[in-house]
Amino acid sequence: QAYDFLHLHRHHGCRLQLGGADQMGNIMSGYELVTKMTGTDVFGITVPLITSTTGDKLGKTAGNAVWLNRDKTSPFELYQFFVRQQDNIVEKYLKLFTFLPLEEIDHIMEMHAKEPEKWGPQKRLAAEVTKLVHGRGGLESAKRCTKALYYSSVEALEAMSDQELQELFRQAPSAELLLEPGMNVLDLCRKANAIPDGPSGYQKITDGGVSINGIRVTNPETVLILGQHILKNGVSLLRIGKKNYYIIKWLQL
């Protein structure tokens, strides 16, 4: 790292290195190397490390990095990261990551002490950071995804773009299907390879283990209905159990 500083100084005129407080030794080594080799005054700045409530470093090395790039961390994921912060860290994060006046932060925390169940500071923190990084459109996207996933909002699900669906259900398999006359819930689940063949798959539905667009279905013979099982945007969100999602895109509706 010290040689990196020297190279950047010689070839790009770099005179300042910025890093976390844990990089103090490397930054000092670079400072000493550059000044000794070139005689030029260079500088180093360290900033406090951002750590979790357990004191663990946050970053790509630790495997828990939060990225500004939407392809790596979606607006929804960024929003959820901050909205889940615990009380003992949220005030610090409001001061570090937002431009809210200190007086307003104090007021937010006072209101939180009176109504902790509303998670006011966490929601404000998440909204401010998401809007700062991804703009108002990114914040609205995060809120749509939150409503669709955690509040089973059909309206939010219908308003979601293909990009938002892919971001929200990164690991979810997707399938493109043709709606055939009389097609029912059991047909959908089997065509999506979401349930096993035979009686066990049928039983999965009757036991209440299948939801379509946030609504539980228990009759495998229920015929699929446009506007209920298939949304206006030509999508169905199939959930098996608590966490297994399948995105169905309907063709030629």
C-alpha cells in the first residue's frame, strides 16, 4: 500500500490518502516512503471505522459490505439495512450518514423515546440515505418492494418493474408460462417446478403452504383468475412455505 501511494504520487500527482482508522499504519508507511523518495509533503486522513453493534468491521473483506452500486445493493436492500439498525447505533448513523440538523436528530430521538414501537429514527435514516444514494425514485422503489414483500400489498406488487422484481427476489427462480384455459393452482405450481409431483405436492397446497400474490390458497383445483392470481402487469408471485419464492411471467395474456 505504501508503494501504491508512491506510484500514484509520481504518476498522478496524488498527495492525499484517505482510509479507515485501521489503516493508520499503512498510511504512515506511505507518507514516510513518499516523503523520503521525493521530498514532497503528502498527507493522510483517517476516518472512524463503521462497525456493527457487536464491534465487527463493515466492509467487503468482512463479507457484509453495503454498496452504492445498485447492481450490488438494490435500493430496497440499502433501505432495509438501515431500517434494521438497533437503537444504540441509529443516532450515530443519523449524524454520520445524513445532512439532518443536529437539533432535528435530537427531536427524532426524543420522539423515539416516547414511541419506540414506531421505529421513527430507523425509518428516517433509511429514507434519507436511500434518497441520497439513489434519488427519490430509488426511495419510492424501496418502499414499493417493502410493501410487496412484508405487507403483501398487491398494489405495490403490480406497480413493480421487472428490475425491481429481480432485485427483490434475486435468488428466486422465474418461469415464463402460457395461460391455458382452465389452468388451476396445482397446474401453476407444477409447471413452475415449485412442488413435487404426486400426492405430496397436492397436500402442500391443501395444508396452506402455498400463496399467490400474498394470498394463501388451499384448494389445488382453484382456476387462475386474471386480476387476482395474475396481476395487471402480467406477473404472479408464487410463495411455497415461508421463504421460497417463484416469479411467474405470463405470456400472450
